[in-house]
Amino acid sequence: MQDNVIYSDELINNPQTKEIEYKPLDVSKRDMDNRLFVLLLEKYKINPFSNLSVKDVAKDLGMNQNSANQLFKRKDFPSLNFTKPKQICVLSYYLWKLERRD
């Protein structure tokens, strides 16, 4: 009875495996960041569609509320300015932070 185990020396000495071209995965830094972001959301059970207030953003960024209010007025900040109080979607906020980090 012959077992179906392949040993590493068989792979090295096999002429068929020498013809295989090994290429590294082409994964960009942005793809890795996005995958990491999804894993963190799942791990900490964060609802990506919940909203953060100005106070939450100020606390996260380590700034005062007046500076956070100014941030909410910027064109590149994806906030919901038509609501009272001003809010931002968690998913949009963290994606904005990832883009600004680079």
C-alpha cells in the first residue's frame, strides 16, 4: 500500500516543479490597509454605518471641539453637515483617516 505523502526532497528534485514560475502576490498598500480595516471592524464589532459626533472625532484625533468643528467644514472631510448635531459615518471617517495617513 503506497501512501500519498509528498516529501520536500521529492518536490525539489522533481523536474516538473522546476518549471513553475513563482511570483510574489501583487497586493498594494491600500489593499492591505482596507483588509486590515475590515478585520478590525469585525474584531471590535463596530457598526461601520453608525455615526460619530464632533465630540467623538475630537476625542479620537486629540483636538478640541472648536478645531473638530472646523474640520467638519472642510471640503475634503466627508461629514454630514445637514444634520444637527454634525455627524460623520464611521466607515467614511476611518477611510478618510487612512487616506490622510499616507
